Amino acid sequence: MEESYFMTRKQIAEKIPCSANFFDEKIRYSQNFKDIVSEKNLSGKVLFPRKQVNEYLESV
């Protein structure tokens, strides 16, 4: 199955691993995360580009 271009908060939390709430509270709004990953709002969902998320995870 082909990976989608975007990831949800839950998918990122599973990859880290942590809870979605922890991701929101400690990671999502951190300056380091915001410098690398752009947030998109599509159809009422908050999505993050997979490539940028992977770049962030490699940097930490």
C-alpha cells in the first residue's frame, strides 16, 4: 500500500511513540517542530506532510 503524502496527529504519535495528547502538548507547538513541519487544515482535519515529519524525527 502506498503511503499518503500527509500524516495525522495520531499517526505521528504512533510513530514517535507517544499519545496524541502528549504530541499536542509537548511537540506540535514546539519551535523546533514548527520550524520544520508545516501544518495543513484540509476538510476539517489537521494534517502534516509526511516528508517534513520524517525530517523532524531525524533531527531529534
